[in-house]
Amino acid sequence: MNQGTTNVKSSCFGAGACEGIGKGLDRFLVTTMELPWSKAKTRIGADPTHVLMVENMQLETLDRQNRAAPEVDTVLAIGGGQAVDLGKYIAWKRNLRLVTVPTVLSVDAFVTPAAGIRLGYRVEYVGQTSPDPLVIDYDLLRTAPPEMNIAGVGDLLSIHTACFDWELAQRAGKSEYPFQSDDVKAARELLSQVMDQASSIRACRDEGLRTIVEGYMQVNTLCLPAGHYRIEEGSEHYLFYELEERLKRPFIHGWIVGLGVHLLSRLQENQHERIVDFMQTVGLPCHPSVLNIRRDDLQASLAHLRSYVLQRKDLWHTIINEREITLEWIEDALRVLTF
């Protein structure tokens, strides 16, 4: 794989891959959270200059933490999406080397260039970073609950709905970017390869974990040259955006995207049963019961979804623009979900 086109300058995969990584760093700052740091700090082999714990992803909080942190040469981001995004933000702001050690695969933040921040309860993406190296330690990943790593398929399953949305926009003459049928084909082939590894992903075996990470990286080989993520972000993410603003709290990313794929593939009439069967096979938690979403909140979110998308001028044309979400449809769709 061409590492340059994946936004990953270098990588290290293997059981025990993070052992002693701190010994090769001079002055380094760790961004993390309590649980991942407790599992990683004895493995990295050196003491950081400073440890910065995630408070929240609000822009003003990140700027305050960045100003207060000491001078360092490297940012070592250890943890899930928020810990990595905090590290990316500081590395970008200070033009520092970034090393990422994900401890769960619930989101693709550790291979994407921009940091996901919050302005109020709206997600924004800022900055440009590249991990050097990205360290994938299978043993460290398996210290997390399996469902946190299985969550990683969420941002790959979104290919299913996002590619459909882009084709829909192209047919309607409303694609925001030059349509690339080869990219859509390649993305669907990638998703098919991921789905072929269902048993390994469910068991969190080495090959299953690697499939998720390399899937993320291959998405970048398509999206970074194109300058957008149209093949991987669409209506399924827009439901997540609406729910996060409505409920004013974050979610485990892969789980909430999975709920979006579940519902929006149904609205698209796009092989809904096939994609839901895969989610059940790998054990992806995506039902409102595990996301702590009440039925009335999800009903309201779906009923409001088109209005939400239309008032946000930064969101792309998708099935939400073209197909009415009726109260009858909502009731049918929610009948198979657990609350």
C-alpha cells in the first residue's frame, strides 16, 4: 500500500507493537483518557513530559489545554477518537510530530488528517496531521471490550449508504464534486472485502483488527486525492449529527453510524436486510437501547431530519433530500429496533 496516499507516514502493526515506543521520543506530550492511559503507560517504556487528559472536544477547551501544555517535540496520542483528535489538534496547532496509538478501533480518527472538534454540539473538522508512526498493537486493542473494536466497522459500513447517496446526487444533477464511478466501485469492493472477514472481526483476531485499520487507510487512498469523503459519508452520518445536536451528548462513533446505516439503508431501499444481517453477524451494537436513545427522541430526530439537512448548507445531497420520511415509515422502521 502507498503509505503517502493514506495520510499515514509510517506504521507498525503487531502484538506488542507499542512496547517501548516512548524510548525513541525526546520530549513528548501524551493525550489520552484515564482508562487507556492506565493500560498503556507501563508499555511505552518512558515517561512523558506531560499527560493531557481529554476534558471535552469543545474548541475553547482544546485551545485552553493547548496554551497550558509545556513545550515538547512530539505528541503521542493514546486512546480512542477523542484522545487522538486532541493529539491531532495540538500537533497541528504547534506543527509537531504526531504518533498515534489507538486503544480501540471505534472511529477512523487515527488515520484521517483533520481533528473532529465541537462548536457547541456541532461537529467540525479542522487541521491537517499525519501520524508518524501509526502504531497498531493487537494486544493493547484486545484489552478493550470487543464491541469497542467491532465498532470500527461502522465507518466502513457507511460506504454502503454514502455511495448510494452520491450516485443519487449525480443522477439528480446535484453532485457537489465531479462524480468518480471508479472510486465508488473501489469503495464497494473494499466493503465487500471487509464483510468477508466477519468472523475475524467479531472475534477481534489479528486479521480482523488489521482488516478494519487497512480498510480505513484504503478509504483515504480514494478520498484524500479527491479532496472529499463522499464515498464514506452521507445520510447515515447526518442522522448522527442531528441526534448529537438534539441530545447534546456524544456517542460511540461506530455504533451511532451503524444505527444510521440501519435506518437510512432502509429509506434508500438499498439491500437493507443484507447490511443489517452483517451488523448482526459481527455483533455491532447499533440499537437505540445500547446508545441510550429514547424512542420519542429518535422519532423526533427522523421527523426533523430533512429540515435539519436543508438548513445546513454544508451537507451534501442525499436520500434525505429526495424521499419523504413519513410518520408511517418511522413507525415501521422503529418496530425492529430495541429501546
